Amino acid sequence: MSTVLKVENIEKYYGNKGNLTKAVDNISFQVEKGEYIGIMGASGSGKTTLLNCISTIDTVTSGHIYIGEKDITEMNSKKLSRFRREELGFIFQDFNLLDTLTAFENIALALTILKVPAGEINSRIKVVAERLGITNVLNKYPYEISGGEKQRVASARAIVTNPSLILADEPTGALDSKSSRMLLESFAKLNEEFHATILMVTHDAFTASYCKRILFIKDGKIFNEIIKGKDSRKEFFNKIIEVVTLLGGDNSNVL
């Protein structure tokens, strides 16, 4: 199994000398190809900053982040932009679909930017759309489909380029419970059938229970790590709740 992501001793500071905040404090971990990993922690724990650094949205103060064999902390902005397009897939809480494009066109845009031939674009979208159950909405505009369908379209857009790593930031945050469950089942399909490597930030224990491994962040550090292994999703959910309790504070702020 090959290593997709390697985070080495990264730190991230905000502010200036008089008012310095350490958002990420010497974090290290690895993600292997085909893993489905969740990152949990209370608001202000550093989990979103960590995701932003991995996604190249933000830069680290010190340390290194390798995606594949490439050290993204050493890249200039031009190389980062190209790397982001070619190697990373993004799924956001608010979908980030273009309202003037159909679902098909939103998905195709990612491939068009990479100059994939038109014939190949059609076949690749067809395969992903069938797996995610959105074939019937491909010719509709975002305002014509439900929140759950929008998020599955966004998921198709993220996976269709065959990225090394998919990064999801609170993907169920804007969805109702039924749509959340459908989306999470879609994520499981992406992971199992496409061998997609997924790194997801979430507050929600139910959402996290679909992952195979979870890193808990507290005060900018890795507080704990649990692995699903052969546990049922219910058993894994209960283990997540136990760690959340250990984290202390207001549980609703973590979940």
C-alpha cells in the first residue's frame, strides 16, 4: 500500500509577536491509498486549519506536507495551482456549484480545465454518475435539485478527475438527515469501488462513524486516534462518543 499523504511536524501560527496563536502544534501522521479518514475536534481545535494547510489553501509556518512524492510546502503558487487541479478533489459544505451550469457541466468543468478529450469526458461522467445515483439530474441546474443531489454532484466533480486525495470539509453540514445518510453511503462507494482516498473534517459523530480511522484534534495537537477495524458502524460510533467525552467540554461543540 502506497502513502498518499505524509504530514511531518507541521506548525501553523497566526498573528504577530505581541499576539501569537498556535493553531497547529507539531502534528504528524500518514494516510495510505484507499483510506477513509475523519478529523474531529471542537471549534478552535485546529482541525480546519490543518485541512486548509493540506489542501494548499493555507501555508504552514514550519514542517512539511507530502502528497505522493511531492512536498507541497516547497512549491510556488504557480506549481501549487496546477497541483491542486491535478491531484486534489474538494467537497465543500456549501456545494460550490455554478448556478449557470447544469450538473453535467459542473462535473465536466473539472475535466475541461485538465484538457480531457470530449469523448472521454462523457464516458467518465457516466460511470461516476451511475455510481452516485445522479444520472437523472445531470441535465438539471443546481436550483432544480435537492441539497443531497447537489452534494452528490459535487462529489462526482471531486472524483471524476481521479485525484490522489479527496478533501471534504463538513460535507453533511447543510443537509438533512436523509440526505446526509445518502451522501455518506455515496462516500463509502467512492472509497470501496473507486478506492478513493478521503480525508474528511466533521463535527458529527454519525458522519464520522462511516470513516475507517479518526484523528481527534485538541489544542492544535493529535489527542487520540481510533481505527474501525472489524467493528460495526454502531460499535465504532460508540467508540467515537467515548473519545468525545474524554475530550471534555461541551459535547455539542464537538459533535
